[in-house]
Amino acid sequence: MKRIEIIGGMSPESTLYYYKKFIGISREKFEPYFYPELIIYSINFKEFKDNPNGWEGRKRILINAAKALERAGAEVIGIAANTPHMVFPDVQRAVNVEMVSIIDAVAEEAKRRGLRKLLLLGTKTTMTMPFYKEALKEKGFEVIVPNENEIEEINRIIFEELMFENLNSKLWLIELIERYAEKREIEGAILGCTELPLAIKPEDVSVEVLDTAEIHVRALIKKALE
């Protein structure tokens, strides 16, 4: 089985969630005590988030991390966050190791479930920049994003609450999804920030929930088995 490597730390809370999912899915799929080899490169999130060179600087951090994992014997690499997938193609081109895109994994899972009309939740960057929405639209999905005020509040909740294990706004997030389920007839909600599954569980809402962290971990394990 191929060795899995994850670029994490964006934020540490979501990386911890990834690892918990990795353990849980391994127990589900394999014999007792069998866990695939896994290396986690946890970057300094402050240096990433507040990089003075913006996305060019952030991209360089990710490329350096990917190259370090390649030197460590990486065979399959994943970036354990949605927003950094804005520069995923550039990071993939910088290494000779196969990388698994969280967006591709989400699209494949949504297709498997027969979902077409999806609400995209995430950081402000993920919800407003075209990289995520356009990639899904090209694969045949209809993508809806919240309004401007809702985008600002979701972004605040992610950075000021969920990244610190604060679930005070869980009900607000549930009510948001339910409003779109009722008014826009969405078929599913993409938790397009890997902190959001900390607050939103499938049983909390009336529509399908696409937990991008869990979907990504399953895709990484599947690739490692090939």
C-alpha cells in the first residue's frame, strides 16, 4: 500500500479531524490494528494566513511542504484544506508525486449520491473566488453560494470560532442550510471548509451533507490502495 502524506495545519483543528477520520476509516476498511502509513506536515498557519506575499507566498509554502514530503518518501499527497486548492495545480506540477484534489473527490462523491444542486459553504475565498465553483460547474453541478452578509458571517465563524473548537454558532449554520433547502431546493450542502464538519453533522440538517474532510480521506486511502 502506498504511503499517504498530508499537508496540514490549516488549521490544526481540521488536521486533527483528518487524523481522526483516517483512524476511523482504517478501522472500517482494514483488519484490526492495520493503519496505512501516514506522514503529516503541519505548516505554521499564521505564516500561511498572514503571508505578506499573498497567494504567491502561500503557494510557495505549500510547494516547499510538498517537496519535503516527496523527499520523505511520499507516494500520495493531499492538502488537508479546501481554500488552498486555489493553487493546487501549481503545487501538483512542482512535485513528481500524485496528489489527490479535494474538489475532484467531492465531485465524485456528489455524483455517486446523485446530487446536482449544491450549496457551497466555506471561507470567504472559497465561496467568492471561481476556482471551486467553476470546477464543479464544469463537472455538471449547479452551485449556489450564500449572500454577501452570510458569507461574511460564515467566514467569521470559521476563523474566530471553529478554529478554536468553539461551536457557539452551530445552530446559526444549521438554520442557514435549512433556509436554502427550503427556498432554493438544494439537494446537498458542501462543507467546503474542513472546520465546518466540526459543527455540522449529517443528522443536523434535512439535506445531504458533503463532509469534504471525510470524503478527501477516503479518496486518499482509495488512491493509496491502487
